[in-house]
Amino acid sequence: MSNEISVDFLETSADRGARKKTMLIAVFFACFVGVLATLGAAASYRAASNGTSVFAEFGRLPGIAEIRQFANTEGPMGANAFGKTPDDRINILFLGVGGENHDGGKLTDTIILSSYDTKENKFAMLSIPRDLAYPIGNSQFRKINTVHAIYEVSNPGEGAEKTAEAFSKLLAVRIDHVVRVDFDGFSKFIDALGGIDVNIERGFTDNSYPTDNHKYQTISFEKGPAHLDGNMALKYVRSRHGTNGEGSDFARSRRQQIVIYAIRDKLLSMGTLANPKKLSELYGVVSDNLQSDLSAWDMIALAPEASKLDKNQITMRVLTDAPDGELVPANVNGAYMLFPRKPDWSEIRAIATNPFITKEQEKQELQPQTEVVLEIKNGTNYEGYAFRVSQQMKNLGYQVPDIGNAKHRGYERSIIYDLTGGALPEELVRLKKLIDADISSATPRDIADSDERSITTEDMATETLTSPKTQFLVILGESSLGLIQPYATPSQ
């Protein structure tokens, strides 16, 4: 890329200030941990005796009810002030960076937008690949993993919050909070937890895993249940050159989600809450290696809610360049980048707005609920476009007996002509959404001495319908390019 990024790894005044703040509250936290550990042990004992959860018994301990009532008020420090949103949803952006001891330490190696539906008690994670093209204006782009580095250099100590603001605009979704952690903090945090338990979906070997001295080492993971310490967990989520289909950033994003889920399980376990040593170690890791706008009250308010989540209510999604994915690869000035399949970002924004729907559920919603016969004509300057779209539509369950070229080319918007007389309104709406098209009010007319019909388009061209069974005529325009590779070469 022409715009090079310079990242300063030297200590800043913001770093020194952060350590001073940590020292000032260290004494307070030591007392707090002792009290919390004692209460946690008492709650654990009561939970075991009554067959309830630790969080439920914790809230019933003498004095805690009054604290919870204060935390649940509508004031600026109240949990309701934190958790209450217009749509009953809390969006938190997680950023993972290398840190001071790694090359490009301020670049985001991990970007995950998580969403918690407080009303339906659902949780979703959307992983965003670091090679996604981030628009900077004038038809120029840079990789999205550089955004945080740029903001952290220009606004020391505020990079995470500035990045959240930028991503909020890009994805057209509100981001309520942001959490940034570096590699060392990630590894130490898991060690402080006593390790995590994961189920490795696919075993793999990576012969090119980087070492601290700029060399490479070989790492391997076997399929099945595994207990990972901080070092191995970091290798598991960072590996980029694994065999067995684990060599892509998309596979790595999936592993990152699995590890986050495992951390959640360990954090909410009875042993963590009642162990003062673990609580102290976890606090030390957080204070030294984490940047966030979440307050202690916020975390207290979130913890009981997180314990209520059912595994079946957690959705994990990864933006990919798979045949049915949302992204397509491209080369920009020699740099590998990923672009939205729909250039207007509408598809990705729709997922960010509602990440609780799985890929399978999303596909089911796009499938016709009854027999639908389409005739597709190419109104663009992209050769073979009608054929490629017809294959996509057939895969979804549509019948496409005939395709061809429109009389005129260069359509900006796709157009749907309803030949059913309004008999299939739900299918028309589904089709309109799927191909991002306008709906024409033109009606077909019979061709004399023939079984064929024709449509007079809005530009006064006559389009002949070759199949008597056709229910919808689709003339493809530029607006539907997201259905296939949008960066194909146009015809001459």
C-alpha cells in the first residue's frame, strides 16, 4: 500500500499514567479480593448445599442484596444504566493486538464484534478478518487491522475507543463497549485461570509458527478434547499456516471464538469465583494488559447475566470468502485484501445488525417456500453473469428454465417483472431482497399466433419470455453483483 504505517513501540506518557493508576488502586483491590473471596467461598458452599448457582447464592448473602440494589439503579454507575439499551442489546468489540514485544504490536490480530440480547438471553460473536478492506475515501482502502494502530499512535491510550467509533460507522451498528487485550495478557490470563478446556475440531500441524527471535517453529494439535495453558492457547488462536484446512484466517477466527467460549466457561466456574489467588492474578493481568471502557460495576452487572447463557443460545459467525460467503479476494497495489461481495456493505451490515441468525438459518430464509419459476436476463456488461446467477438461484431452490441477454445492457438496478398477477406476494418480497432489485408494474402480453409472452420494459424494449411457466422475469443490473464475484471483467 502507498500509505505506510509507522508504529512507535516506545513507552508513552499514557502508559506511565496507567501504571500509576494501577498502583493507587492496588491496596484497595487487595482488600476487595479478600472480601470477595470470602463471600465467594460462602456462596459456593451454599450453592453446593442448595443445588443452586454460585451467582444466585452470592446475591442472597447478607449485605450483598443492598449492594446489588445500588448497582441496579438507573444512576450513572448503575447496572441498568450500563445494560439498558433501546433495543435490549449490548454490543462489545473485542480487539486482540500483539503488544510491545511483537512486530506490529498495535495491529489488530483479532477483531470480534460480540452481541448480547438481554431480553432473549442470546449471545453472538462475529469475527472480522484482518485483511478486510477498510475504506478511507477517494476509492482508497487499507487493511482493517491497521485502524487501531493508526488511532493509538495519534491518540495514545484511546486507540480502542476510537477504533470502536470507526467500526460502528462502517458496520452501521451501535457499539456500546470495547475491550483490547495483547498477546501477553491473553496468555497470562488463561494461565491465571488454570488453563482452559477446548474441543479441537480438526487436528493440524503448522511448520511456520513465528518465534520471538524472528524464526519459525513447528506446532501441532490433535483432534479431540484438550487442556490448553496460556502459551498453547495463544498458539492455537494465532496459527495461520496449519494443515488440514486450518491455514486460513477464517479457520483461525473460528478457533478464536472457540477459545473465547472456553474462557467464558472457566471464568464462570465455581473454582474461579471462590479462589482468591486466581482473582488476584486475573486482576493483575487485566490492569497491565487490557484497555477498555468497561468499569468494575459494568463487569459485576454482566457476570450474572453471562452465567445464564445456554450453549444453544450462542451463535458464532465468521465472514469468509467461501462460495456462499460474504467476501471476495482482490489484489490492491500488491496487497491481498478482502472486499464485501455486495460493494455497498449491505450484506455485512445486515449480519452485524442481527448476528444471532446462523448461516444455515439465513440460507433457509432465502429459499422459496413454494415452486417459483424464474427467467433471468443479463442487463449488465459482465459476460456470463446470467448463467452464474442462475446457478446461485438453483442452489437456493428456484427453477430457472431459461436465461439470456437483455435487449439493452448497462442496467444500474435489477428489475423484477411479476407475471403472476400478484399471486405470490411473499415470494416477490423474498426475491426482491435476495437480488436487491426494483419491482416493475408492467404486465405481460401474449404474442399473436404463439405460446410466448412479452414484456415492454421501462426503456421501451420488448423482452420475450421463452417459457410459458415463467412466474418472474428478472433483468439483472449492477445492484445484484453481490450474488457472484463483483470484480469480474466486463465484456467489451
